[in-house]
Amino acid sequence: MSASTTAPAALPAAPRVARRAWIDARLAALGNAMRRYGWVIRGVQWLIVGVYAVLVIVPALLPLPGNAAHIWTNLTLAAQFAFWGIWWPFVLLSMVLVGRAWCGVLCPEGALSEFASRWSRGYAVPRWITWQGWPFLAFAGTTVYGQMTSVYGYPKPVLAVLGGSTLAAIVVGLLYGRNKRVWCRYLCPVNGVFAVLSKLAPISFQVDRAAWAASPKPTRGSEAFNCAPLVPVKTMQGSGACHMCGRCSNHRGAVRLALRSPNHEIVHVAGTEPDLDQTVLILFGMLALAVGAFQWSASPWYVEAKQWAATWLIDHGITWPLEMSAPWFVLTNYPDRNDVMTLLDGGLLLAYIGAATVILGLALSGIVALATLSLGGWSLRRFHHLTQTLIPVAGCGVFLGLSALTVTFLRGDGIVIPYVAEMRAGLLAGASLWSVWLAWRVAGLSAAGIRRAAATTCIAGAAALSVVNWVLMFWIW
């Protein structure tokens, strides 16, 4: 009797288990194929290197496009749309969907850095390169410099930012490591953001430690693999540093590409690997500095501050900040386009982004700290863990900020994407609910009842504060 009553509940699970096993088998086969046909991946990378070089270099040598030019008729506009309308927003999206496959399979900068390291001097990686502050500092520096030089609108700043980054990657490859991606592991300006977002990916290369330990030790002539981004594969738990290149697939019968819950790494791994650099990047970078960088040009507060400052300067007989500009590689300076930043403009831009970074970063840190305390006392590890629950809303904000450029480019050519406002609202709502659900799961590891609810409510408040900033930008200003 008991068997007959339990059978109906067990039956629906069987197809799910079988379907999951089938998907995992296909993914494992894909991972093995990536290892077997790595030469194909390298060929694709060189193809992308060629396209990348053309889009970065050639537009900087051409005259600026006229008012009648379109994306499909002008290489400069096409390059701008490719980089800022397609490339960067959807590379970020790919991190959430398939992890850092972009880094391991497609990225031209990584490919060039690894290629250069074949002839590396082989110097040991110095301590200053492995400094934990680089993810935030590199992200902040490139973001702010891009705003100062209007990198989204002109080709020369693109050459300076992207070309300069690529040149630095090659130089690092020539100096440090051998057949490695030292630049990608430590210095890439978006390495930190990619590592954070890839934690949400539903697929990853996973290591069976028991199978690794039980497998025979590789012999001298057996096949090995080169982990270019310097990941300790044997002890790898999360996917933040993995470039998804497939070179380690099936190594010692213990590494395989497989499905996982998008919540798994945040809930079960992030708390065991607290990273101060990621905490700072999330709270002060993705949720604060990025907001100021995308928001300043539309902000009435910026306009009011500029008017007040200009009035004060004129009243005191100081006019040079309103009259002087700087070269295009310091501040936007295109007089023939009536697009010139004065020293006052540049100073206020830095002040606005700096204020957003400090004010929002401290406010969010305070809210997360309150959530930490509500779970029964202060714990730095718990603070880091709760901060990780804000990754969905942080990533959504950065994606929406970049995809706004996609909408702007297309609208400039008369192409209107329908339901943009509704899609933005849906993404912000969904990301916020995801963060709240992650907070509920993480808080449940330490407390229950009122304490768990209080911590989750605090994280919901942090998510709401982030959403408010994007509401101001997209719907109010």
C-alpha cells in the first residue's frame, strides 16, 4: 500500500533526472570537443583579432562621419555601434549565461597576451601585479577616463582605451609567465566584473575531487593541459576565474562541463571564498561608480552644480576654468562638432562620479552591514557573503547602462526598438527579486525567523536603492 502511494510522487522525478543526465552528457561532450578541437578556437580568436584591429585602428585614421552617415554606410559609426551597442553589453550578458566563455574562446586581447607570452622573458609575477585592488581600480580608471574623453562617441578615445589596454596586455605577456594570461588574471580592466557576473552562470566546468584523487597520477608522457589564466583547477570550486576554454575537460576523468543552479555559487561557495576586492567592486564600483558614470550627462543635479560653479567663478573674476579645455586624450575636445569640455566640465564630471561612488558606496555598505548585524553580530565573512547577493541587480544596472547606448545608436538611425521601457522595468524587477531570493537563501545559512527576514529586508532595501538610481535616469530625468 505504501509503495503504491509513493509511486505517483516519484514518477515525475524520473524524466527530470533523465533529462538532466542527458543535458550533462551533452555538455560534457561539448567540453571534450573544445579540448580536442582547440585549434579551431584559436583560429576563431585570430579571426576576431583581425576584425578587432580594423575596428579599433582604421576609424581613428578616418575623418569624423557627417550628419548624413549611417551605421551601415560608415565604418566609424559601424565600429562605434559594434563596440558599445553590441560588443560590451552582450559580452556582459554572456557572462551570466555561459560564464567566461568570451574570455577563453573569443577575446582578442586575451589571445594576443597569451600568444605574446610564448616569447616571454619568463619573469616571476611581481607582488604589485597580484594586488587585490586592481579589479576596482582598473574598472574605475577606464570607466572614468572613457567618460572624460567621450569614448562612446569618437574613435580616437577608443584607440586610446582599447588599443592601449591591448598593448599593455601584450607587454605583460612578453614579460611575465610562459604561455599564460597574466594580464587577464590580474590586470584586465573588466576581469573583476566578469569574475563577479560569471558566478550566476548555469553552466561551468566542475571538478570532482574524489575522482581526481582516485585517478592514477599522470605519467611523463601523458597528455596534460595548460591553464592559461592560472586557475588552480584541482581545488577550483567557483567559476569566477575560469575562462571556459575547455583545455582541462576530462582531465584525470575529474573535470567536466555541466549544469548547475544559477544560485549555487553565491549561496554555497561565495561564503567560503570571501574576496575584499569583489566586495569593493560590487558596492563601490558596479552599484555606485557605474551609476554616476552613466547618469551624469542626464542629471539635473550636474546642470545645477555647473550653473552654480560658473556663477561663483564669474562673480569672483575667475574665468579660465570656463574658457580653457584640454587635448582630446584628456577631455573631450571637438570644436568642429561643438563638443568641447572645459576644465570646469571635467572637474564637475569627476566630482559627480566621485560623489556618487562615495555616497552610494557608503550607503550600500551600511545597509549590508546592518543586514550582517541582524543575523546575530558582526562577521566580515558574512558581510562579504551578503554583498554577493547583490550581484544580479548590480549586473543588471551595468547592462542597462551599456544597452542604453544600443538604443541611442539605433534611434539615431531611425530604428526604434519597441517596449524598451517595459523591458528595462522587467529586468530591474527580476534582478531585484533574484537578489532578494539569494539574500533569503544566504541569510538562512546563519539564522532563521525574524533575523533571517530582517537581513533579507535590508538587502531588499539595498536593491531598491540601486533601482531608484536607474529609475531616475530612464524615467524621471
